Amino acid sequence: MSYLMAIDAGTGSIRAVIFDTKGNQISVAQKEWTHLEEAGVVNSMCFDCEKNWLLVCECIQEALACGNIRGDEILALSATSMREGIVLYDKEGKELWAVANVDARASAEVKFLKENFSGIEEEFYQLSGQTFALGALPRILWLKNNKPELYEKVANISMIGDWILAKLSGVIATDPSNGGTTGIFSLENRDWHVEMASRIGIKDNIFSTCHEVGTVIGTVTKEAESQTGLSTKTKVVTGGGDVQLGSAGLGVVEVGQVAVLGGSFWQQVVNIQSQTPPPKDMGIRVNPHVVSGLSQAEGITFFSGLIMRWFRDAFCEMEKLEAQKRGIDTYAVLEEKASKVPVGSYGIIPIFSDSMKYGKWYHAAPSFLNLSIDPEVCNRASMFRSLEENAAIVSGINLDNIRAFSGIKIDELVFAGGASRGTLWSQILADVTGCRVKIPKVTEATALGAAMAAGVGAGIYTSLADAAKELVVWEREYLPKRENFEKYQEMKQNWQRAYLAQLKLVDENVTISMWKAPGL
């Protein structure tokens, strides 16, 4: 038998997932990892290459053992990872310094760049679709300012998924979808834009070769074979960013296709042509897609899934007990009760994540507005429904903003991630956006996308688009209800006015922002 392996380096864990060549999942192994703050460095999030490589090896070994698969049966492998996380290497290819995705240590450098290079962020954004908030330039500048002895040794840069492939093949390379999130990149050319580095006094000769997703960069080395149980015959293939490969795993591979990814954070992604310029107001992020010739306009909603977990764990002990007795998930119990609450949740307005404002990105203090002291009106069911409605409303605003600059007509979307398991939440998303909502059968879209990339490298599929058409199947769909859509349009406007007022309280130092981008 022949198989494909996907290695998925997420924020909270590393996984190795094995698929057969028909896209069926055979085995999976997962290890949690943590990214610790560097002592004395506020808002840092370090990535421990030495420790985490051991976890990668353990996952690969366990996935092989669990599937009763030999290393030489893995035709090809690829990797996907959290975006924005970077690894810097010396001239021998040894890791010097690495940070995970939301490392925000470089606030002073972001402010320096904005104050001393007038208009440069706006200029770079029009080329790359990225702002300085989570980009690589301020972080590398931080290293130059704070650890000059390490900075002087830097000879190469890659992303975390690329680092895994480099450890396996000995070849340091990247792809557009991952490398693009550094911000040192051209959306149109799908390659590094090294002049950005030289403009601010950063080395411009450290950028690894950029290959399209699905390119074979080598085979597993002898050393990696002994560490992982893989075979030197196994091809190592360029992967990509988790959201973009996850989109491919959901069949979102053509211009105009749309996905809402409902995980800990929510992403709303719309496929556009690579030549499409980003919006002038810098409100939306634009990333290279894993499909050549395409970019993705992306809205991000902070903490939507994590807020649900907080609400469940903080307030819903009774529902947990009921779920345990009935042998079902607590969220299923909460959705049952919330489905009896009318549209609008009796006017409750949750204040958590703002719609995306990439150029000046910060949030109000977490709160609920319009609570009632009537327990029949304001209770766990109505508050839970208000949170589901709010996540959908913020997603709808982000999609509206993408429509406005891209000209893409959006009337159908794919909904995936943990949130898509909820039947009520799926219907609310359809009603809020006015779109047909399709739920895919696949539960491991990101890993499947990486396996597709490996399959392209192995010659099993001619392209990611062809792989998606062959492998992605649908489980169910939801049609919007017109009367609900009209009600949610009014709620959307009210929510935007309420959120603006709550932001003013943060500006006046009355309340504390849930999150602020570096440099604000």
C-alpha cells in the first residue's frame, strides 16, 4: 500500500496524520506543545526548536505505528503550520532563533517604523497585503536591536512548517502562502520582495527559495530516517499556511469561492486573483493562496471559539451534567436550549472581537450589553445564542468589507471547523450572511490539504484544484431564511454602533482592551 503524510504544526499542538491516496484518514498522532514567554521580554512567544523537533519525531513514529505502516510506504509528505511564526538559521542551517505566530514583542519596533518611515506600512501593505502587526520585519529588527550577536549570524529565514520540512530533507525553502505572512512579499509575483528589508536596514540576502505548493524539494535524509522511522525514499514536498491549505482541503480552490473557518479564532476567506490590489483602508488582510494565481482576502474574528469555551466552563455546569447523563456534547445541550430563543436573543449585544481593522487593530473590553434582570429573558440559553449570533454578525461584516473592495459576489460559503458541528450555529450563519452554507464531511481539512500537496508532489494528483474536486464531499447544507436575514441586518448596524462606543471607553482608559496589535 502507499500513503501520504501531513504534519500539522498548530499553535497548541503538533500532529502527524496519514491518509491513503483516496483521502481517507488512516491514523493520527498528536502532541501538545507550549510556546513560552522569554524571560524579561513582554508579549513574546518563543518557539523551542530543539524540544519541539522531538515532539515532531514522536508524532511521526506514533502515526506510523498506529496505522501499522512502514516508513517506506509513505510516498510523500508535506507540512502545514501556524502562519507568522518564523525560524532564523545560521549559514550551516542550524536554528538560531524562532518565534511562534502571535509573538508581539516588537511593539517598539513597529512604532519606530511608523514614526521614522512615513507611509511605509501603507506602501508595503499594497504590495504584500500585510501590516506590521504580526509581520517579520519588526521582529527581525527587534533581534538586531536586542541580540545583535545572534542577528549577525542570520543567514536564512523560513516559516515553522518549512522548518519541519527542512529538518526532514535538509533543504530550507518556503512557499507563497506561508512566506507571504511575513509581509516581506509580493502578492502579485508570489515571491519575496527583499527590497522591503533593505529599506529599513535589515539583511536582504537571507530569504530562502520560494516554491509553489506541491513542489518536491528533496527526500528524507538518513539522519531524519533514523529519528522518525520514515524512509529515505519518501519525497518531501512544500506545504503551506494552515488557513490556505485548510481552504484547499475544503474545496475552496477557485476564484470567488468562500470559506468561514470556525475554530478558536474565526477566519473568513475569499479567493481573489493575485493581481487584485488590497483595499486602501488596510482593513482586510490579503494572503497568497496555495493555488498559483490566487490570493485570499481574509477577515479574522478573535477568540470566537475560545469565548464559547469560556462561557461553557464559567456558567454552564448544569448543562455539563445534563450532557453527561445523556451521553452528548455540552454544546449540543446548549444549542437545543438556544434554539428556543427568538432571533436577536432578546436584544443582548455581546462585545468581544471587533470586525477586522487591520491598519489599526484593537478590541473593546469584553462585555455583554442590554442584559435584563428577567430570568426568563436573560439566561444561559439566550446569552449562548447571542454569542453564536455575534460570531456570525462579525463574520458577515468582514465578508461585506471583502465584497466592497474585491467586487466578488458572495452567495455561497463553506463552513468548517468545530463551530460547523452546531446545527443552530450553521443556520444562524446562513441567516446572517444571506448565503447558502455548505458543511463538508471532512473533519481534518488542514491536514487533508497538506496531504493533497504531498499527493501533487508524488504525482497522484495533477494539481491541488484537481485533488480538491476528487476528494472533498459534502455532509449537509443550510439555506438562509429571508425574514431572519432582514432582522440580522438591523442587528448588525446596532452592534457596530455599540462597539464603536465601547472602543471609546478603551481610548479614554476607562476599560481595558481585550487585545491590541503591537505598536498601538
